[in-house]
Amino acid sequence: MEYEASEIVLKGGARGLVINIPTATIMSSQFHFRAGSRFVEGHRTKWETAHIMEHMAFGANNGYPTAHDFDTEFTRNGAYHNAWTSDTAMCYVAECADFEWDRILELQRSAICEPKFKRDEFDGEYGNVKGELTGYLSNPNRVLWPKISQEIGEDTMTYRERLELMSQIHLADIKSHYAKTHVKGNMRFVVAGNFEGRMTRLREILEGFNLVDGDRLPIPVDELHSFDPFAIRRKDVPNITFGWTMNVPRRLSDDESQAMVMLNHILNGTLHSRIWGEARRRGLVYGIWSEASAYEHNSSWDFGAEVDADKIDDLFGVIKQEIDTIKSGEISDEEIAGAKSYALGRHQIGVQTVGQLNQWLSDYYFMDGRIEDFKAQPDKINAVTREEIIGAAKEFIEARCWGIGIYGNTNKALAEELHQKLEGLY
């Protein structure tokens, strides 16, 4: 897909990427604010404020008296809108046909800049958020991983804690959080589509985002540390879900992140991978995953799976053996070549639509303002070396900032046994 990406800076400090794709028949947009739960005033007692505000994102505004009226207008030609929230971010997304690109951007402007935050909409979305969180309590990973994040030192909350605190959130908190976070300098955006001959109109719409002046909010820094193994017992859940995390107190470089992508492919990417392939061959686990993530101030290397209780010890034997092998530098040329070939293929098929290209570029841009080059990625993939793969893995291990948690019909004794088995790696 041929495209040209350029940054524009608006009056007041908002900035974003315009991705011009002359052949595009749709327009895809994202408007991003550092406005997640960590930025809520008194967030430890009002965590869900940002989430409820996100649910109210496409409600009544200056142009439309109700959420029903706004949605009717927004979607009448098939356009799509949504929003999402994380601990640090809130993002508004939309996709529409090319013939109504400017109409949809104007509607997004109304939703983002002129919300009414009406009482009846607050009451309705409060109930919807409560139902959403309650549903997550039946999902093992939704219960387990927030607890792991807490134990390692992240300032976050479990879904049960979030539910218990919802009664302390009021409509005034929503309005206050909006006023704090939805300011010009805190907005970033990526819009992708055919903007040939339309840049003047596009800038006019974007400059019309009539937010008040304000600066980009800094991401808080957490002090991470190892933690004791723990178990969340559910007598009615026969299988055991585990989560194992390792952290380093810095953001991985792009080269290191790519090296970890290849390592995770070698370990768990396919049915002929080292850990997953061997575990499947022996009937130990249906699926297992590992993933490295680079954040603003730290990076993590995580493993997880759902396992039969009588097979988890053998599975951890395979995991430890293969990580030990990586530590010793035993990665073949064939494995590295295979990981590169797979990565090249996944890269090429991963961005086939305007929306996918928007997402790929925004992942970099919203993090640190970087305009990454999609076409340069094959050279970066091919440049990864064995030394980089092994070095990145060893840094996670040598940092000794790690821990394990388990969920199911089990107890802390098993968690301690698994922890002890992995401890030999460090």
C-alpha cells in the first residue's frame, strides 16, 4: 500500500499524523489522549472514572441532544465509531467511506470537544461498565494478570477492586477528569485516507477541535520488583492458568523488541516451536504463549497458558529446559532464518487495509511521536543477530525482577513449587 505520512502541529500544541493514501476508499481516524485511569484525581478510589467517561464518549453533545440521536447520524452511511481506555490512555476511533470523511471528522470533533455528560447517560453507562467488569470476573486471565501487575509494583487495580469502588464515582468526577485531560497539548491523532487536494479542509477541521489550552501529561513511573508466588483459588475451575512475568526497568529499543519477537516465535510461535511444539507433542498443553512488550519506562517478557493440574510440572520442566538452552546461546542458524522468514511474511500480510496501516503507525506515534517507516521493516528484521536475541533474553533474566501467579482449583504450595523450578534460571 503506497502512502505518505507527515506530521502536522495545530495551534495550542495538538499534533498528529496525516497518512495520505491516494487509492484509499475509506478514512480511518484515531484521537488519543493521556487520559486513562492513572490520570484520574484520587485514582485509587475512583479508578473507573476514565472508563465510564469513555463509555459516554459518543453521547449528547452540542449538536445532538441524546446518544441515540448522535449514533443515528454518525452511522447512517455505515460509519463505525468506538473508544477504548487503558491505565494511561483514552482513544477515540472511527472508520467511514471516503465520500463522508469530512462529515465524520466533524462529528468526532463534536463528540470529543463538546460532550454534555448528561445525568441519564451517566446512569446508563455506569450500569454498562459494572456489567462489563462483572463479566471479566469469569475470565481467568482478566483476574490473574491485573494481580500479577499489582504484585510486581504497577499502580493498577484488579477488576474486583474496581467494582467495589464504583459507588464512589459521581458525574462530577467525569466532568473533572475531562477538564483535566482533554486539552490541546494532550491530544495526538492519526488520520489515514485519500487527502489529495483535501489538506486545507482537513487542517480546517482539525484546527476546529476547540479544546482549552494545556500540556501533554507525563506517564507516571512505577518502581517494579520481584514478588512472592501466589495462587487465586477457584474450586469450580479444574484447569490451572498461570502467568509468569519478567521485567527490565527501561524501554527496549526497536531492534531489541524485534529480537524478542523472533525469540518468542522460536519458543512458542508454531506447532514446531521449542516449547509449544514439544509440549503439544507430549500432550502437556493445548496452547502456550509468550510475548515481550516495551512500555514508556519498562519492558516485560510474559508467558502464560491454561494447563491440566497433573501436567503443569512437566510443562514447566520443558519451559525451564528451553530457556536454559537460550541462556547458553544455543540457537541455530536455521531457527533464526525461520523466525525471520515468518516475521517478514507476517509483516507483509499484517497491513492490508487503511485501518491496519493507521494502527501500525499509531502504535509508534502515540508512544513517543515517532513516524516509523513501514517499508524499512524488512531490512530491520533481516538485520537481527543471534547476539541480539540472546542478549535481550539474558537481560530480562539477569534483571531478576520477576514472579509467577496461578489461578484455578489449586493452592499457594503449587505456586511455590513452580516458582522454585523457575528460580534456577536466575
